[in-house]
Amino acid sequence: MIFGFFIGKKKPKLSETIALPLIKYGIPLSVMGLLLKEGIDLDLIKTALIAFFSIGFLIFVINYFSIFKTILPNYSLQLAGLIGNTSFLGIPIALTLLPTSTINFTIGFDLGTTLFAWVFGPFFLQNKTNSCKKLNFKEFLKAILNSPASRGIIGVLIAYLFGLENVLGDYLWIPARIVIILAIVIVGTRLGIITNSKTKFFNLNKGIKCSIILKLFILPLIIFMISKTLGFNLNETSAVVLQAGTPSAVSTILMAEAYKTNQKIASTILFTTTLISIITIPILAILINIS
């Protein structure tokens, strides 16, 4: 990631050129190869539900109790504190640190997060005068199809349909691992590009600080307790907690821009959580192992 950071600062156009095809084609192929190697099971659905309903429950609690609503007064802060960058950072990091047998836990959590973000995010953020349901559905469908996890799953289903799962699984195994490493480098380039901006990203108010704490500390802790309650083993717990501990998702900025709502807040939290997560994610991995 550090290597990618310096590429982003010195050659931003080059990194953007590499990032687009990697994200569009590389990550889905990597997910596809890993899933074909390990197979799809109910764990994917289970963790998707855990992510979806955990985020939904926390949104409800924050808005129902005035003490929390005062701390996080708008949906931009709430979504940035709950929706993580699972697709482009969480999956690569989890698969770098954990056995590939956890792929369904990792991807399931990503799907649950993505679904919640694009089902409820536009509803929360859009102006009341803008009630274009067609636009909401279009944005939701586009985001789901653009998710690397979704594309990878579609590829797997097609492979099974034509009986190519064994052949493709063997061919894609090595490229899948290479793509994972490149994806982490690309995330670093994004950080480098952002730091080229003259915006003061560390001018943090109370709401932004609380959103950051929610994203990087409180949500992972809650997911950890849920995973222990459900009897997850060490690797399974690590898979979902690391996903919960990822920095804020790019989708929070996309929605903020689309509905002209707190764009600066979204971009500040994205940058800050991404930077801090370089330290917190390894710490989370260590704490899970000694728990």
C-alpha cells in the first residue's frame, strides 16, 4: 500500500489508468477464481445477512436515541461510519491474511454491506423534493452489478452452468492471488492522489471524529461479539471483523455527490479512515488472534 501511495502522488494519471481495468476486471476474476476453488455455500448468505441487519439495527439505534443522534446528527456521518470499503480493500486484505476457505464469509459481508448502502443510502440522503424512484433503483442496480463480489459470483454461476468450474478454478488460482496484491497497491495510490489535494482533511469536528471511531472501532467490536455468539471459529471471526474494520466506502462519496449532501464530510471521513486503517486493521488482526 505504501508503494502505491507514492505512485499516486508522483504519477496520478498512471495509477488511475491501471486502477480502472484492475477494479473492473481483475478483482471479479480474482473473486471468481477463489470461489471456484472453494465453492459457494450458506456461509455467504449468513454473513450477508449479518452485515445487512447489523448496519440497519445501528442506524435505527442512532436515530431513535437522542444521545446518539446528537453525536451523529445526519445520515452522511452515520453511513460513513457504517459502510466500509469491503469490495476494494476488505476482500484483498482478508485474503492476504486469512485462508481462502474464508472467502464466502468475506464476500458475504461485502454483499450485505453493498446491498444496505444502495437500498437505503439514496433514500436517506436524497432531497425530499427529489422523489425519483426510477433513479434510485437504477443507481442501486448499477452499484450492485459494479461490485467486484457480484461480478465474481455471476462469473461463478456461468462457469457452473457450462461445467467449467474445475478448469477455470485451476487457471484462475494464481492470477487471483496476484490481483489481490495489486488491488492493495491501488488503494494506496488513491491515498496518494487524495493527498495531492489542498483540502484540509484533518480539520475534524466532533461528528466526524465520532463517525471515524464508529467505523474503525465500534462496528468491528459489535461484529466480533455477534460472531462469537454465533460460534464462528478464529478464521471466520477474523474474516467478518476485518471487513467491519475497513475504512469508509467510496460509495458514501458517490451518494453524497449525487444528492449534493455533505460531500466534504464524506470525503474527509473516507480519507481519514483509510489512512488510520493502515494501523488499525493489523491491530484488529492481532487482537482477534489473542482473544
